Amino acid sequence: MPLSFPIKLYFCAIIAIPMNTELKENKEVNKLSLLTVVVAVLILVVAGAVYYIFRQQKQMEDMEQGYELDKEMLADEYQELSVQYEGYKFSVNNDSLMSLLATEQAKVQRIQEELRTVKATNTRRINELKKELETLRTIMRGYVIQIDSLNRENEQLKTENKQVVTQYRQAAAQAATLQKEKTQLTERVTLAGRLDAVDITVRPTNRRSKTVKRIKQMEQFEITFKITRNITASTGEKTIYIRLTKPDDDVLIKGRTDVFPFEGKDISYSIKRIIEYDGEETPITMYWDIEEYLSSGTYRADIFADGNHIGRKAFTLDN
């Protein structure tokens, strides 16, 4: 008897259950394998990307370090150039060249300030500053040539100046020697031409012109002397001055206006007389009238002529 339709379906279902289960298990295995592969691929891709990024970053860091090092080296070169300018400024005595050096040094210092702020990665500006450094060095070399030339000229001038100074000193020494000899000669001539008073005597007398020894008897001093013969002395009128000095160094005078110049100042005199001198020995006698009180002691008679002290005589008075 043929099977009914529901029974057929039942048996088909029974048969189909194991087949469907195997298919599902196979599909799940395939999915798992595919997922594993995908994950592995993703892991490899991510790892590769991470490695690439890390490598790129390392390269960037290396490049930045290179840029920084390059910038530091450039800054050091500019600093060296600035120091060179500063050093040359102290060895130059030329004002115009000194001004040019100061201008160039200021330019270098401005670039140094810019280097402190410019980024190391700004390679375009860094390269421009490198070219500018070469230009500045070329200018510096030109200044060095000028400085060396000036220094050579200065050394030559110093040598010539030393020679001139030596010659001047020699000439000055010769002039000083000649002046000294001239002064000595003038002094000898002056001394040779100076008058001398000799044989000086002071005789106290009374009204009868007799010599007396007691002060209360004295009316007058008679001073006699000779002007010696001197053919080198100037001739003509001569004014002779005598200063009579008491034991207390007070000068005997007739008036306060009786003064004459001696060694830059006016001093008092006791007696004055004008004579005519012809270069030959000339005897002279001069008098002093005693009108003041005299004490005992040692007195002096000093004789002057032509601004010179030409003789002295000390004498003693007793009561």
C-alpha cells in the first residue's frame, strides 16, 4: 500500500536532518577559517602601517635633529664671525674703517638674533642665511686685507716716528748742551764783567774828622774802598749803594723811600753815590752822618753796584 504524503514527508525530514547538520557545520568551519585569515591579514596590515608610521616618524626626527645641528653650526659660524669683527675693532686706528667694521658686526648680530627665532625646519631661510654668511666672510676678507695694509703702514710710521723721535732727542740734547754752555759762558761773562769792591774800611770820626773809638764821640762814618780794574765790565755812570746794618740787622736809613732793586725786590740803602767808571781802578769815599742812637756791637757795610753785591766789611763799635 502506498505511503501517504505525510508519511513521505516525515521520512524525508528524517533523512534530511543529518544532511543539513553537516552542511551547517561545514559552513561554520569555513566562516571561522575566513575570519581567521581576515584577522591575520588585518593584523599584518596594521603592523605594517604601524611600522611604516614609526619609520617615517624616526626619519622625521632624524631630519629635524639634522636641521637643528645644521642651525647650531650656522649660529656658531656667525658667532665666530662676530668675534672676529670685535677683535679687529681693537687693532684698527682708522675711524672710517672702524665705522664699517661696526656696521658689518651689527648686521651679523641681527642675523644671530634671527637665527635664535627661525625654525630649524625652515630650510629655505637657513640656506639663505648660509649664503649671506659667505657674503659676509668675503667682506671680512676684504677688511682684513685693508687692516693688514694699515698695520704695515702703521708699523712703518712707528719705525719712522722712532727715528724722528731719536733724532729730535739728539737734537734737543745738543740744544740743551749748547744752551748750558751758553748759560755758563754768559755767567762767566757776567762774573767777569761784575765790579768788585776791595780794601774796604769804615772809620768812625768826630766833627773834626778825627778817628774816635767811643760811640758817644762819633759824628760820622767814613767808608773808603776801591772799585777794581776790569776791562770786561761796562763803563760809564755807576750807582753805588751802601747798606749800613746794626747788630740787630736793622738798616740805617734817612728815609723810607731810599730803596733800590736787588734780586727781584726793593731793599733799603743807607748811602748812594753816582760815579764815572772807565774800567780802571777807582777809589771811592762815602760818608754817613750819625743822627741816631748806636749801641755797641758788630756792624756791617754792604756795597752794591749794577744789581750785584760787590763787597762787605764788618766793624765793631764800643761804648
